[in-house]
Amino acid sequence: VTRIVAIAPSLVVSIIGGSSGAGRLIIIASMILSFELPFALIPLLKFSSSATKMGPHKNSMIIIVISWILGLGIIGINVYYLITAFVGWLIHSSLPKVANVFIGMIVFPLMALYV
């Protein structure tokens, strides 16, 4: 049942939209996952580095430093791609310029809050 619930939306988009619809769906899903990545990665790094939560299985200092550097690098790359994708969409959208300005005024402060 859970597989049907997970696959049904993708199947509907693929049937209705064809290969271009499926391609757009993959891009949208990737952007959503990029947006959600810090909310999973940061607690994982904090919990796996905590002596009170992990006890003797806590990460060593070298692993903690390397994992935080890699994690912050990955999050930085994702934030960069989210911002450039949104700006590209704003520039190439068919909306009136006033709508683009208002969307930018709403979304850019939310992006700054996210960062």
C-alpha cells in the first residue's frame, strides 16, 4: 500500500505529461530534497557527535571536523543551486515584472531566513 501511495503521483505525471513531465517532476523533487537536506543533516551530525547520546560510539574529533566541513559544503552548494534556480525562474518567467518583484520581495527574505 505504501509503495502504491509513493509511486501513484509519479505514474500519473508520467502518463499525463510524458517524458517531459517526468523530467520536470525529477527536477522539482530534487530541489525539494535539496531544500530539506539541512533539516536532516545537521541533527544527524550533532547527535552522532554527542557523547551523552552516543556514549562510546561517538565520532572522533577528526571525523567530527571532516563531517561538518563536508556537510556545510554540501548545504552551501544546495543553497547556491536553489537560489540560482529561483532567480533563473524569475528572469525567464512569463509573469509581469510587477509580479516578479513582489514574488522576489516575499521569497528572498524567506531564503535569507532559511540560510
